[in-house]
Amino acid sequence: MFDCDVIFFADFARLTETAREHAPVHALVHSIAFANREDLSRGFLETSREGFALAQDVSAYSLVAVARAVAPLMTAGGAVLTLSYLGAVRVVSNYNVMGVAKAALEASSRYLASELGPQGIRVNAISAGPVKTTSARGVRDLGKMMDAVAEHAPLRRNCEPAEVADAAVFLASDLGRGVTGNVLYVDAGYHIMGL
């Protein structure tokens, strides 16, 4: 275990040095997001400048910084994965500034896929449906969101954490060797539904 606070640039250098002990690195899973509770709980128009910058820095830029720290250690190629959500491409009530941060995260993953591809490093995002995690509890009306997904998703249920993990294993393994620059939805099919 290694603590890496993505707010502090010095931690990225320590991450590289610590990971070097385990090189080559084959997979990196970026599962970091943060926004101030007050910026999530009020309308998007009321997002503070500081809160907007913090959400972007922690939730999106951290992928770029972590990939830069670890990519040199992926000497045999590898996979970089990040976790996103439907709020990156659609307006989701109460998701607000985090949706904009996830949009930046998904765009960043595509640019990284283009730049790291020649080194045999694949970069993908998994867009999971709503899952009860510690960070998700910061989203107002999470229970209502989960109820709506279970009612309208083609599979008539929410996704399970194990299904998200299975998708990550697929993308990180040789089974996903031809997949890069993609957003894989693991949401019981909810993303395909209209009104």
C-alpha cells in the first residue's frame, strides 16, 4: 500500500519510485474523484470557481498525472483504467460539477490513449451505473437514482460492484488487448434508454 494524495505533486514522484520496485507495471486503475459537497448540493450555475478547479484537479487531471508517473514503468505495455459515470455525457440531477469533471476525465482518457498507444499502453474508462460507494453517498438523492435505473434499465436492475470489477479485469488483461480509447458502460444497459 502507498498513500498518494493527488493534490501534492511530490507524491507523484514518490509513486514512481515506489512503483519502480514492482516494475514492470502492467495495469493502473484510477478510481479517484472529489467535489465539495456544497458544489454538489446546489445548482451547477452556483458552482464556485475554487470548487470547479478542485473537482477538475482531483477527478480529471489526476489521471494525467498518475499516468505520467507510471507509464515509464509499463515497459511491456499495459492498461490504464479510470472510472466514469453517465453524468459525463448527459445531465444527471444533483451530479452537477462532478458531471463536468467526468466529461474532462473521459476526454483525457482518449488523449492519453492516443499518446500512449505507440508504447503498447491502452487507456479506457468504465462508466458504471450508480453504486453505493462512500463517494457516491455525497450525491443527493442517490437512492432515487438507483431506483430509476432499476426501473428503466434493460436488465431491470442496478449493476453490482463485482460486474464493474469484472470489466476492469477484462480491460486490464490480454482479453482486452485490442481495446483502447473507449468508455465501456457497465450499467445494466441504462445508458441506451431514452424517454
